[in-house]
Amino acid sequence: MTALAIELQTYFTVFAHTQRDLAANTISSYRDTWRMLIRYLSESTSTRAERIDFTDVDAEAVSAFLEYLQTERGNTVSTRNSRLFAIRAVLSHAVVNHPEHAATITRVLAMPPKRHPGPMLEFLTGAEADALINAPDRTRWTGRRDHALLVLAIQTGLRVSELCSLTTSNAHFGSAASITCTGKGRRKRATPLTATTVAVMSAYLTERATRPGQALFCGPGGDHLSRDALERRLAIHLATAAASCPSIADKHVTLHTLRHTAAMNLLAQGVDVAVIALWLGHQRTQSADAYLHADMNIKQNAIDRTRPPNTKPGTYHPEPDILAWLNNL
């Protein structure tokens, strides 16, 4: 067994759990990265996977692997950078235990993430959100379940992983109705519910009580719906919503888009961006600054406040009659 194989087993069976106490999703992501890396190195060097060692994981090989992810597997720059972080996490632990490979490991640890422009933040307008919420066929159980899920997602802005893990005990009704969840970084939070959401969820939970399991949004056997299952259901309802609201078809809508929609709705109501960050479960309030950039109304209001007093408010439009304009110039 190579030194790398021993280090990987030590990291994932002991260090990641007992010392770092990493979340299960993080460990799975790191594991998948190393599995892909070893397979890539095995194929590119014609070396059996069990013989891959630290000497094979040098900066040139890692750089080629990252380029392979982006160009051949079609991964985004963000995914590419996440894979690099996973590689560096294990090597950071290994460099202390294997000083004989310190030079090779240090070069990989010094590799910077790839810079890339941030994507435009996509969210639904009020009409688009209403069309999506009304898309499920509520004459069927799955339609009523999906309707409740969409209402909750758009109002609360929960992450996909948070929606998937909700149980019936996470819904709290009464004078201070809320939904509780354990979010990213295992941070617990409670999100208030509006009267409309409470009404929809109360009716749904009454029917849900007749089915097995504790998952809030469950499949036929009462088990939690997976992320892929939720995205497939969303795609079905997006196709239905596009018939009554064609503009929604022009957008790339995922469940994360509904999270952005919740944030933009709060911003439109005048909620401070720091409160929005706490509402969404961000660790840093700066993470919600993207919503300020996406809100064109805020930018337009800023322009209107700095406009000279004799200038008409609103966006500039050229005069249709250019001769008349020149005569009056």
C-alpha cells in the first residue's frame, strides 16, 4: 500500500470525523474528488490505481486534472475550484506526516483558484413566481405536495439540501409560525412563515399525516425526496408555468433560483441586506451583497436622486424627430 493510500484512509476515517468534524456532504465531496483524481492519474500515466503515490500528485498533474474537469467534463470554474480545495485539504494534512514529499505537496498547496466573473443572479418576478406556484395539478397528491413545497421555498429561501432534509417536526404553527432547519455549516435557524404559507402548509400537513414516514416532503414510501427528484419535479412545473407566463421559459430556473427570488422579494420590501443574509443563513452578511447588484430598481432610484433638478426623471429616450430636436438645440 502506498503512502498516499494510507494517508487517504487516515484522513477520511479519522481526521475528517474526529478532528475536523466535517459535514457529511463535505466529506462526500472530498471523497468524490480524490476518486476522480486517482482514476484520471491512473489512466493518464498507465499506472494501476493502487500504485498512485504522492509523486504522481504533483502540480502539473493536478493542473492537468483541473483542466480536464473544465474542458472535457464541462464543469464550471466554481466546481473546478471546489475540486482544488478538496485536493489541498487532504494534502495540507499529509504534508506534516510526510516531510519527504513536502516539496511536491507544497507546490500543489500554492496553486491558486481560477478567477472567473460572477454569474448574473437570476430570480423570478412576481408574475413568474405566481405562475410556477399555480402550475402543480392540485387534484393529485403529488401536485398538492409540490404546491406546498414551492410556496415554502419561494417564501423562505431555504437551500435545496435544507428542503430535502425537512421533517414534519420542523414546521411550527401558532402565533410565531416558523420552519426550522439545520443549514450550511450545521448552523440551526428558524425562518418565519407568512399567513399564506401557514395556510398552505397546514392543509398539506393534515393530508401528510395519513402517510408513512417523517419527511416533510416525501415520496410514495414516505422517504425524503432527493435533490434530483426535486429538480425533476420543478422542471415539470416550469414547463406548465411557461404556457401562461412565457417569460419564465427564457430563464434558467433551478431550486436555487427560488432562494434568490425569496431574497429579492425581501429586498423589494425594504428589508436590510444584513437581515436578508441572516434570513438565508449566510455566515457573512457580505454574501447577500449580490442581491443589491441584481436589483435594478435600487440602481434607478440612486440615479434619480443624483439627477440635476431640471432633468425629467426616468430613463433617457432619444427624440423621435431629430430635425425638431436640432432646431430646439
